[in-house]
Amino acid sequence: MSSSVPTTDTDVFTSSAAYADVERWHETVTPLRRAAPVVRLEGTGIEPVWAVLRHVEVLEVERQNELFTSAPACTVSQARAVSSPSYRSSPMKTLVEMDGDEHQAHRLVVNKWFLPGSIRRLDAAITARAEDAIADMDRLSGSCDFAQDIAIRYPLNVIMTLFGVPDTDYETMLRLTQALMEAQDPDSGSASAETMLEFYEYFRVLAEERRAEPRDDLASVIANAEINGEPVGDLGTFGLYLIIATAGHDTTSSAVAGGMEALIAHPNQIEAMRSDPGLIANATEEIIRWVSPVKHFLRTAQGDCELGGASIREGDRVLLSYPSANRDELVFDDPATFDIARPNADHHIAFGFGRHYCLGAHLARLEVAKFFELLMPRLDHIEATGPCRNLESSMVSGPTSLPITYKLR
């Protein structure tokens, strides 16, 4: 059965503000999902577009990369830009915008660094960064804004470790990654030319340094990469640096902050983790399912097809709603309950699936798990001291402010 969603419900999928109110978002989307797996959205400005709300249909789209492509637009903001008469395509693309052989070739440049075996070899480095984050909590003397003071800083420090750049570059990297992520939202417009130029210049200098003196770091791998025997080129190099710096930062910080918010709201889950450290791995999956940091991607149908009872036509766009799919009642029992012992928590699709499966999924899992693994034995008490505020973004969202008090052993 297909369904046409009233215009008043369309904003829940395309408005940045809608994703900031997580509880209301799910209250709106749950009955839509129960009524139909795929719903047509009206009044988006990028019609025709269909929201894919259930787990199995999201997987179906993700499996069919030739039928459902990232080009010409992989996000709502990009689709609106493409639809503008003044639109001019950019010669620079990141992995999430690529399809087919182009995507595969660029992904292979860095893929080895993100395989499970490679990530395990980074265990000591990530442990050190997690210990730094908990040391920061110690220095803050029992009171902080967890989202701003800890969750944002920890994964960015991990990314800087991978790139092999000095800690003195932290403030620059934070400012630029945050500016770029905020600019991907439909309500924010595009990133300023100054921001993009500053980011480009930062990575251009880094690439030149690593070509002159390669090191055992990811920055050197990207700087010296070749595809089909030819250098990747400045724009291709910048695209790889950019996607790893931004996607590897905000998604994981959202998961860590969102996970902490959920644990504070469910103190029995904190007790369970402290009593049984073996729950950490499964708790990590439940945190990622619960938060679902990436809110959507768009795909464009390259032919007519049926999807969840809806008749999709060539050229139609489909919006893959990951937060909805990860609360699908047909997959997860009592999905609106946060449960770190959930037996199938790892069935979530917060990292996508298939060819576009998140490059940094294994790294993100390790970062989340390592932080809570080290924190739980030291955590004597924790509570929220004010409301949690979520980032207004329809692309990547999670807590942007989480004031807490706590006591560490």
C-alpha cells in the first residue's frame, strides 16, 4: 500500500528543526511507518520524493546501487540546490556522492585503513584518546556540558591521530568541520566560500608535506594515492580528506553524546553495564541504533520499479530514513525502549548497507565502546542538570548540549 503524506508531515523528514525534537519526530513518524513502508512526500520542493520508513525497504534500496543512485543528489539540501536555476555543479565530489566504478576506486584508496584488522591495530591509540576524554571529565571537577566539552572533542582527536596532524591544529579542525557539517543542512544554505577555501588550503598544505615526507598515517596514504596508475589529483585528494574529517567526527560525537543522554535517562542500564562489562559491545550497537546519527540519504531511481507497494518512476527520489528503519516494529521488539541487552541490536542499519556501507563503521564502534568501557568502572554518579538540546540538522544530528554533574572514582 502506498500513501500520500499531508504537507504538514513533510517537514518531519526535510526540516532541520524537526530532527532536533527527537521524541516528537518519532511520535510523528511511527504511525506513518505502521500505515505504509513507503510514503510520498508533498510540498518538499524536490518532488517527486518518497520516504522509505521500514527496515526491509531501506535495505532493498541499498542493495540495488545501479537502480538507485547517489547522483545527481544524495541529500535534501543537495537536491534543492540541483533544482535551482542558478545551480552549477562542483568538480569536487566525496564518496557519498559517487556511484559505480568511481565510488569503488576512490573507496579502495583508504579502505584498508578502516577494515576490522586495521582498526584493531589502532586500539592503543584510541584507548589513549578515550583516556584523555575521561581525564578531561576529571579536570572539569564533576560538572560539564558533556556534548560540547567531551563528545565533540573525543572523536575529532581520533581523526587527527589517524591523519597524523598535531594537537595544535585542533581548534582549526573543529571550527572547519563544524562549519561544513552545519552547512549541509537544507535550512543553512551552502558552506561559505571562505570556509571551503580555508579547509582546502589546510589539506593542500598537508598533502604537500606528506608527498615530500610520507609517514605511516592516513594523510600520507591519501596524499600519495593513485587510481589506475594516475595520481588522484587535488580535488580527489581533498574529497577524501573532507569526508573522513567531517563524517568521522560528527557522527561519532552524536553517538557518544546521544548514548550518554540515553544512559542518564535509564540509570538501570548504567548499573547493568557496570555489573557486566561484557555488555559493552551490545550496548554500543543499541546506542547507535537508538541515536541513528545519520538521518537520511537520497537516492534517485534510474528506472520504474515497485518498492513497498509504491510505484516508483524513473527520476523519482527516495529518502532513506535511518531513524525510522531503526525503530521498525517488524524487526525490533518494543523499539521505543532503550535496552543495552537487546538481542538483535546489531541488526540496525545506522551505517547503511551494501556498497555505501559507512567506511568508518568499525572505527565508530570501537570509539563508542572504548569510551564507555573506560568510563563505567570509574563512574560513581551522573545526572543531567538541564535540558538536552539537539543539533538542528536533517543530515547528521545528536545532542549539541548536555549539561551534567557526575562523580568519578
